Amino acid sequence: MSLRAVSSAPMPRFRTDLDVISRYKPGRPIAEVAREHGLDPASFIKLASNESPYGPFPAAVEAMREAASGTNRYPDNEGHDLRVALAKDLDVDYSNVWLGGGSSELIRSVAIAAGGPGTTAVYAWPSFVIYRLGTLWAMAEPRQIPLNDGFQHDLGSMADAIDDTTTVVYICNPNNPTGTAVSPDEIERFVAEAPPDVTVVIDEAYYEFVTTPGHRTMIPLALERENVVVTRTFSKIYALAALRVGYAVANADTIADLRRVQAPFSVTQPGQAAAMASLADQTLKEERAAENADERTRILNALTTRGVEHTQSEANFIWLRCAEVDDPQDAFVSHGVIVRHFGTEWIRVTVGTPEENDRFLNALDVVRG
């Protein structure tokens, strides 16, 4: 017999604005979808969350195994060894590197540190939903600026949306979920013209997948300007999504202030160890980036041949229009393929292994009739 608490007392008192804050909805795990349909998880492939289709780097697995024996101790809150390794890899000073539980935690920390009642945050839409959620968590007002006709950031309109209440701007480059990239020159002009007291977060979670000649990181800009923060993650190219390891590069004093609102011990010791081991294998990183580029091009060409509208992605996913069915997500699931539907005619599909990509294209043909 199960017991259930019954009380006539009032509900706990929470913030009055909670009803406008939606819970984050991730891409559905294979196990969850399989349970819902009563099917074998092995019959599904997941192309919904921009994850690496391959496992962690072999050296990272071994590093995790070794670090696991010390999990009775709290992790190094400073992340010293990983920050040293990142500083060397990025050619920056140790004090300019900031670690967090995925880049999402770093973005959340910026939102809380810069936000508050009466403040606003500017970002493109659709873009990474954590910008909106972080803004609401901070009790600030979101200002969502629609992407332009090419599904890219409209930096001119974003600049126009900045006023005296604006404390932070988010630029996702390449953008999630569209995969489109803004040129480095455009971002540099935007930052140069932005008020110096407005923090500009440049989210480079998918930087390693970009193949456009001349594309470059905004890390030098973050070293030059106190109001620029560049975030990255080990979740994507390094295949450590489950470990939640992110990092940012910014002015040392800016980082010191932002860390005031960050929870302690947010990056586990196995996560730090795996990230260091992954960082040391740049050859494998480049091989995986090259394979992603090849498969991405193959899918884009296949979509063009089929007459399917899509963006020119620079990431490890593709944004495409699927207007033939009312619920594309369920339609693909019925063929064993989990994709991400955003409530419009557009879906986002992760670039998987060659075999997974073939399966997606076959399902696409059936779904479109």
C-alpha cells in the first residue's frame, strides 16, 4: 500500500512569473521513445540533439576510468589542469579561461550576473533556447529578433533593439538550430558599435565544424574587450555531452565577477580528465570534423536533388523544411528515426554516421510521399 501526503495547506510560495518559464525540452532519448512505442531501442537512431554519432575519444574513456576512483572527493573547483591545457591550446592566459558544466551553465551565469528586473537581453530567434530561459531565470525581459530571410542573425536589427535597459546580447555562431554562420567581420563591427557596458556572448559551440574559408574565432576579441565572452563546449566535436564540460574565454576581471553567481564544483573530475585527454588528440578531432563535413555535404546535396528547402549549414546538423506532414517528428519516429521538430514546418537533423544518414534520407523519402 502506497502512502500519499494529503494536505489542505497552501502550496509553497514561488516566484509569480514561473508560469511564463517553460522547462527545457531536450531531444527525446532513444529509451524513452522505445518505451512509448513498445519497441526495441536498437530499432531507433537518434538524430535530434546535435550529439556526436561516435563515442568519446579512446584516451578520454581511459582518463574517465582512472578519475572515477577518486569520486569520493570533490572535483578541483578551479579546474587547474584543464584550464592550463586549454590556455596552451588557445594561446591565451590561464586567467582568461573559465570552466562550467557545459556552455549552458556559463550562459546561465552570464544571464544571472547581467540580468535582473528592469533589464533586457537581445538575441536572435530561432536560436539556442537557453538564451531565452536564462533571461527569464534572471527575471529580465527577452527581446527576440527574427532571423533574416537567409536564416542568419540580423545583426542590424539586433543592434537597433539595444537600449539603456539592455545588459546582454547573445550571438550563436554557427546558429542553433539553423546551422548558419555570420561572418567574423560582421560580428566585429557589431561589437565595436555596441555599448561597452553591454556584455556580448558569442556562442561558438559548433565552431570546430565550420568549413567556410576565412572563418575565425572571436577569442581575440574577447581578450581585447572586457564586455565580450566566447563560450565553447566539449559536448559536440569531443563527444562528451553526458559529462557536461564547457569553457569560456574572457577578460580575467570579467570572469571573476561572473563566477560569483556560479555554483561550485560544476565540472566533475572525470569530466575534467576526459576533456584534457580529448584536447590532447587533435588528430582525431580533425578527422571527425572532416567526416562531419563530408557527410553534411552529402546530405545537403541529397536534399537539393530532392527539392527540399534547407539552410547551408556550417554545423553538425541540418535545418530543413518538411511541410508535407502535420507532425514530422512522429512521422520520422514511425520509421525509427528521432529528429527535432520546432513546432513549425522546419526540423533539425543531426549529421550521423553514413549508415544513419542513409536511413534518414530513406525515411525522408517515405515521409514526403
